Amino acid sequence: MTVDSTSALHLDEPYARPVLVEGDRDIAAVTRRVCGVVEAPKPPKAWYVAITITSAMTVMLFGCVAYLIATGVGVWGNNSPAFWGWDIVNFVFWVGIAHAGTLISAILFLLRQKWRTSINRAAEAMTLFAVCCAGLYPSIHVGRIWVAYWLFPVPNQMQMWPNFRSPLLWDVFAVSTYATVSLLFWYMGLVPDLATLRDRATTKLRKGLYGFFALGWCGSARHWQRYERAYLILAALATPLVLSVHSVVSFDFAVSQVPGWHTTIFPPYFVAGAIFSGFGMVVTTMVPARELFGLKELVTLRHLENMNKVILATGSMVGLAYATEFFIAWYGGNPYERFVFLNRALGPYWWAYWLMVFCNVVAPQFLWVKKIRTNLWAMFVISIFVNIGMWLERFVIVVTSLTRDYLPTSWGYFAPTWVDICTFAGTFGLFLTLFLLFCRYLPMVAIAEVKTVLPAAHPHGGHGHKEGAHHG
Amino acid sequence: MQHETPTLYGVLAEFASADELVAACKRVKAAGYEKVEAYSPLPLHEVNHALGHTSKLSSLIFCGGLTGALTGFGMQTYISVFDYPMNIGGRPYFSWPSFIVITFEMTVLFSALTAVIGMIALNGLPQPYHPLFNSAAFERASRNRFFLCIEADDPRFDLAEAKKVLASTQPLLVEEVPH
């Protein structure tokens, strides 16, 4: 966003940086291209096919949730000793996916990684939709969903308050704060772009709707100044927030005394995993979306390559965390801990463990090769592996520990029911439906922000810096 | 001239590039105008420097964050120590380290709400009407053009003079904008 941030410090580039936006690099063209997706009279045929499938899946999700609410949590496979099953696995999975959006919009913003401008809007939208899917699980897992407000410190008829020493309550606050802040961040970023759509609208309905949500934004310098200040501070707030959210999720496990959960490595390990899975999902959705909506010049191969580098780095961190867990299980000398880890690798869920290791540790290593990292099909396949692997990671953590704790008499084997499977598939339906609607009706790329990285937008007068100095 | 002033909002000039807008801002400021505003499709710090804008949003957000922290910590202390003391595993009622997470979350929540609501409120949004929306050219302010407006309620405002100053800055267009 900051236009003159680097003007004071002008260094000669040690090497030529690749450009951030390809093709016609003029600010009118960027506006046309992004708005063109929204203003096209009809979306591509593939969009109709996709939304038909995903909305059918969403209906299935609502059906499963209705069945669960009407019948009880027993319709899931959760049973003694595994009272946490796919619901918690899926909750952590979706919260993890949400992290990439905030990382791209907040952390990369503070680090002045200008390449983020082409992908941050879509990634923020994904954050929001993933949080919707994640939030669904704990609220239906409580069983009596009509009293879910007991989770919050709201005076109730029992005159009881929640227990603030419980990590589960911390989670309620962390996830709801995260959802609120993500929504604010996303909406605030949208306001100037909604104004652009309002000004270009040709029908009364579009003008009215986009105009309503654009709040009468007119792009005055004073408005921009407060907007940028708010944006910068939101980014500074969202950065520790995003790190805290998955740390707090990991406290749900780490603060308990279950072997395999009670470890201090959990917060950083969960955060690295969350970023890993989130970037995986961004690649999975952006590769087809940029093809489908003709945004290849804005979301370039360089953007995808950068994301693949993040996947490679965080994937390696996750691999290191797995190794550290095993080392500590051995070195710590706790027999229960040691057993749990041997059981993970060699016990009844060995298949899940080794599949996870393959997906999360082995598959991303192929991204060291530039040819693979810049090949659309290869990165798409690897990103799918990452998604599967990170789901399995949460499954391995939740289920292997619960089904093999201290007492062999209370050991068990968790198996999901059809409701578990259909609910999980349904959340993908909900996530993708929301994403498809977003692609069609809202600007998928942050128009005003992309304009700031175009050389045409940079005032050179009075600052004495060279033409075209800000390509990266 | 005098009878026109109440219905005139200002004189608007359109520029093709950010460079020209910045130069025009400086010139109009140098000519002594105070009620001047620039409009652009993207944020431009140079324009804010040229027009001398400052904002008190940061201190507002700090107050919001402080309120959040105090609310979060105070709520947990009041509930866990005074209103509903529960013995959880023999821990002290005032087990403040376990209150930190929620205190942090509340700090972030309150600051973020202050940032966005404060930005919207200080900017006077939502504004269903703005005189500049009367200008057909102004539609381009959210796309690829840059605008500068000298408002009619500037103490030094004189229509012919304002037009002359703006015309000297190489604009694409100069027009009067009614209320």
C-alpha cells in the first residue's frame, strides 16, 4: 500500500526484479481487467458447473447439521474413548487454512512484500470462509446448539459464568476475535474497490448495492490517509492475532495431560502447520481461479512461485517438528509419551501417520526444483497433497492419542460414520460455494492496492527518485 | 459572482497522473488556498504531505486497545474472583496468568473495531451524497484519474481566480461543481 515507503532509501537493485503485473501495466487496464470479471454479463460455463456441485454439497451439509441437531452428537463416530473425532479434526483443519489469508494480508504487508497485492483479497476471502466452516464444528459439537451462548460470558438463567482458566474458553475468544478482525480487514480493503464498481455500474441495482457497501467512498486524500493508517494498524494487530489463534488452538491439546498432546512444541508447530496448509489451499484455489477468470497477468507465475516457496519452508518446519516430537518422546524418558509415538508410527493408525509424512514432509520437497515450482499442474498436485496431509496430521494428533491413553482397558478404535463424512464433504461445499460467489460478485484482486505497485502510479516530482524504481 | 457562491461547491480539475496532481497540490497550496482536497484511485502520501494532512486515528486506536485490555482483564477478575469463585484444581481464584490470553484477544478486538469504525466515522462515512458525485468526470476518480478541488467556502475563494490557478497546472479539465 505505501507508495513512497522506499523513496528515502533508494538502493541500486543487485539484480533486476521480475515485474509484479504483466501485460498492460497501466492503472486503467488493471481496473478494467478486475472489474471485467464482475461485470461480465455471464460467468464462464465452468463456474455454473462448479457452483451446481458445491451448492449441492452445501445443501448436504445443512441436511447433516439438521440431522445432528435433531438427533444428537451420537450420529457421529465420537464415542468412548475418542470423544473428540472428526469434528475437532475438521475444526483445526479449517482454522489452519484460514491462516494464510491473514499472513498474506498482514504479515507480508508489514514486511513490505509488495507481491502480496495480487493475491491478498482472495486469500482474505478464503480466511473468512474457512473460519465459517471451522466455527460451525464447535458450535454443533456442543450438542444443544440452542444454548451455545453459554460459551460466552453472557448472564444466563443458571447465574453461572464460564471458567476463564480453560483453554477451550480461550479458544472461543480467539476464534471469534479472529473471525471479527478478518471480516473487518477484508471489508475495509473492499471499500475503495466497491466504489470503483459503483462508479462503473451500468444498472440501477448494481449501483445501489455496490454504492451501499462502498459507504460513499470518494477517494479523497484525507480519507485515504485515515484508511492507510487504519490498514497499517490493523495489519500490526492481525499479525500477533494470527499467531495467537493457532497457538490457542494448540493449547486445547497442550494444556491437557494426554500423552502426545502435552508438549511445549505445540504452539509454534501448529502455527507453522497452519500457514503451510493455508498456502496449500490458496494455491489449490488460485491456480484454477486465475485460469477461469483470466487474471493470469495479475496473479503471475511469480506469485505462485513465491507461495510455493512459503509452502516449502513451512513444510520443512513441520517435518522438523515431527522429528523433534519423536526425539523428545525418546529423550524425555516418559514411557507413556514414548509409547504414544511408537504407536503413531507402528500402531493401528500407521497408515494415517505415514501418509501424513509423505504428504507433508516428502511431497513439498519437490518444490526445491524450479521447474516443478513453476509448473501449474505440479504445484496443484502438491498443494492437494498438502491439504490431505494437514488434515491427516490433525487426525493423527487427535485420534491416536485419545484411543491409546494411560489405561489399556479404555483403548479403542475410532471410525467415522456417514454423517461425519458427509458433514466434512459439505464444509468443502460451503467453502467453495462462498468462494465462487465471491469470485463472481466482488473484485477478486485488490484493485486500489495493485495500482500502488504500478510504476505509472508513482509521483516522482520532488522526491528525486528514478523512473520505474518501484517494481518490487 | 456573489449570487452563485451558495450553490457552488467548488472548482474541480482533472489530471492524468499522480505526478501532475502532486505538483498541482503544491501550487494551489502556495497560492494560499486552505480548503483544498485531492481525490485519487489510490493512496498517495505525497499529496497528504503537500496538503498537510494529519490524523488522530492512531491515538484513538490506542485508547480502544487500552479499553479492551482493561475490559478483558477486569471482566475475568470480577467473574473469577468476586462474582463466581470456582475452585478449579486448587488454583488460586486470582490466577492471572490464565487471564492473559483473553485479555490479549480483547485488546486486539477492541483496537480493530476502533480502527475500522474510527476510520469510517472520522471520514464522515457513510455519506450517501457528496457534491462531487454531481460531476460526470468524477466517476473516473475511482479508476485512473486524479482530481483536485478548491472548495467555494475557502476564505480566499474567487471563481475566476481559482479557475486560473487550476488551469495553470496543466489539467485535462477544469469545471465548476454545483452543490
